[in-house]
Amino acid sequence: MTVGRKLLVGAVALSGMLAAVPASADVQAGDVKAGDVKAGVDAWAKGDYPRAITEWRPLAVAGDADAQFNLAQAYKLGRGVPLDPALAESWFRKAALQGHVQAADNYGLALFQAGKKTDALPWLQKSVAHGEPRAQLVLGTMLFNGDAVSRDFPRAYALMTRASASGLQPASEALAQMDQYISPADRERGTALAQQYAVQSTPQGPGEGPAQGTARATIGQTPVAPSRIVDTPRPSKLPPSSLPARVPGPTRETAPAMQAQSKPAPVRSTGNWRVQLGAFRDQGNAETQWSKVRGKLRGAQPFYAKANGVTRLQAGGFASKADATRACSAAGVPCVIVAP
């Protein structure tokens, strides 16, 4: 199918795009290096950025992955050091090559922002494998646009579905726009893939870092400008200012998108519009899913549509597309609107 539109994620200022709480290490008795890293984190939390840099720089040069990651964040934000995306990318890389998960996630996104999409691709794929929502959003958009990768609508839809389910608002809005341009068959395949990814992924907490398993500060997420699809005569490029941000700060933030939309959606039982809430190999799993969402779709009737060995859970009775759209928003799970 030919799609004459391109998915673009809304523009956002780059200054704080990959910002995160600096990684702190557990302080063990006699472990001076870990203590120095933590001393830098404590200074950072107080706004004493030059002191933090003084603590981290010698350790980063000596090869400490936490210090390298923290120094990269400082260069990315321009706090305690001049703003320097190239140096940030370099320090992210050093830590990523040592197995620092946060650094690897940010390195792939930094490469993408720098326009090095071919280099970014393997790092984005690694991040997607453990469920990193920002990487899912970016790679999903690349797959939809055929940007540095072969166009793949089902996989793009699946990754955007997973990013949306994590509460990433731009992904939710991009997913709604994808629905307007891809075929029902691709939507169904994408929904099934999203279910598989949910089972296969090995998510790591946003505060997890190097393989050594040291404890780290938590990271929250912040909403960014919505995604959009625009007309363009030639394949457009995803702007480098489009990555969702990590917020510097010591506390966890509740993702604002999916969790805020849990109010039950009233249903007119005479309508012919439906919503699809998942595809399952076992009808029992579909019934379990229905038991979880039925309270959010007050008055809707379940349908178990079977084809090619897959049971698609659908809820029906909606009088209009608008009613079905509101139901999808209230369901709290990956959802596709099904026209009569």
C-alpha cells in the first residue's frame, strides 16, 4: 500500500532532551571511587554543577561507566560545562560500550539526533528489545516513513503501540494518526506483534545502568509536543528535535497519557462500531483481557472474532467513530477502531 503522508514527531527544544538524573553508585566501605561518584550526584542535586564535574571527570577518564554517563549528561545539558552534544555523545558511547544500559539508550538517541541514523539503528534496536519507550517511538516512526530502514507498517504500528502503552503521549497521538493511513490488515498484524513484544521484552527500570548492578537515581518522563502526519511531495525526515525528554530530578513522575484516561466510556448498545482490544492465540486469554477492561467500557458487548488461528477481542455497540475513539482512550490497553 502506498502512503502519501509521512509521520513526523512534533518539534521540541533539544537542550534537555536526554536529560536524566546522574547515576549514583552504592557506597561500600573502603570504596572510594563509588563514594566520589555519589559525592558528585549529591553536588548535582544541590545545583553545584562545577563540583559535580570535578568529582566525575577524573573517574570518567579512568574508565568509570557511571562517571562517564554523568559527564555525558552534563555536556548534554550544559550544566557545569559548556553545552556540547558531540562530547555528550562521546561520553555516552564510552559508557555504553561498557554495558551501561542508560548510556546505551541515550547514545542511540544522540546518534539519531545528530543525523547518524544508520549508526543509531543497532543501538535503537537494543533499546527497543528491553522496552525503552523513546526508542520504540523513534524506531516506529523510522519504520513507518521508511527512513534509513525498509518501510514496515505492522512493525511500526507494534512499536508505536508499545510506546503508547507506556504512557508516552507523542506515541499515543502518532498511533491515532497511523490508524488513518494503514490498512486494517496491517493494523491487525501490528496489534498481534505488539502483544508478542509485550511478552518477549525484558524491560529494565529507567534507573538501571551498568552491568555491575549499582543502584541509581530514578528518572521520570515529561510530555512533549504531539506527533503529526503532514503532506509532503518527497519522503520527509524525522526532525532531530523530536525525541521525548528525560526529566532531571530525584522523584518518579507518573506518565500522563494512558493512566489519566481511565474513566468508563458509556456505550449505546445499538451501534455498529467496534474497538479491537488485542489478538490472542487462546480465546481464554482474550476472555481474561475482557475481564480487565469491561469495567472501563460500560455497556459494551464482547466479540471473539476468529481467523487464521487467532482470536481477536472486540467490543461493540458504539454508535459512532467518536464514541469508539473515546472507548479506546478509556480502555487503557492497545486499541484499534473497527468500522462497521
